[in-house]
Amino acid sequence: MDMTRITVDVNDEWLDAAREVLGTDTKVATINAALHAFAVRRQAREILAAFDQVEMDFAESSEAWRYGGGRDLSRLAEDARDAEAA
């Protein structure tokens, strides 16, 4: 993994808050974990945007799995959009 050494002034309150949320022990670990979290969040948004471009039909999904073990996913997309709007 490539690393860049920098000197930067950081708000101590924000750093402590991030350390608490991320469960890190050092300033370096906290900053790296925060940067990683933002990078992962961006990737997740890109993945969700790609899925949003695909029409998915979950009708009769409960019958689609062997041995009747499937779930009814027909309202999955609608429920997710409702939750997002709330």
C-alpha cells in the first residue's frame, strides 16, 4: 500500500469524535479509517446508482426458489424508496 506523509492541522474535537465512532487508537489510524470510510461510501453510491439503472422484477419471487424457500420481494424496491423518503 502506498502512503503519503503529510503535515496537517486537524480539529481536535472532530478527531476525537471520529476516533470514538471508528474505534481507533491513534490519530493516524483515525484519519486513515475516516478516509477509507469515505472512499467506501463513494463506491457504495456508485454501485447503488448502477443498480438503480436496472429494472428488476421481483414478482412471484417467493415461488422462484427451490422447495418454496424464497421470499416475496415484490415490494422490495418500493419499500426501500419509501424508507429513503422518510
